[in-house]
Amino acid sequence: MLQADRSLIDRRPRDEATGEVLPLTGKMLMATRMGDKAQRTKPPMMDEKKAKLVMSFVVTVLIIFLNAV
């Protein structure tokens, strides 16, 4: 009987997918729904940008008002 030369066969890393079908029975029992772990937060830069925008608007309105008087 002939044996395959194992030195010529590429080895697959352990973390690479094998294509084997895995059951979902243990994972489906969790009582989490889609989006349960999502958190709504504002980005920290948003407040600074909004403050700069409001300040520039106020300055523009003051300049227009003072030029009109």
C-alpha cells in the first residue's frame, strides 16, 4: 500500500475555519435580542463643535446688529 508524503501537504492553522457545521442549540438559549447590548452616547467632540458653532453665530449676529445701528 502506498503512503502519502505528509511533508508535501499544507498544514492549516488551528484558528482557521474547517467548514464543519456546528449546532446552535447552546447559543440560542440566551435571552438577548438584537440591539440589547447597544448603547447610545454622544461623541465627546460633538459638544465642543456645537459650542463653537453657537459662539460664531452669536458673534455674527452681534456684528450685523452693531453695523445696523
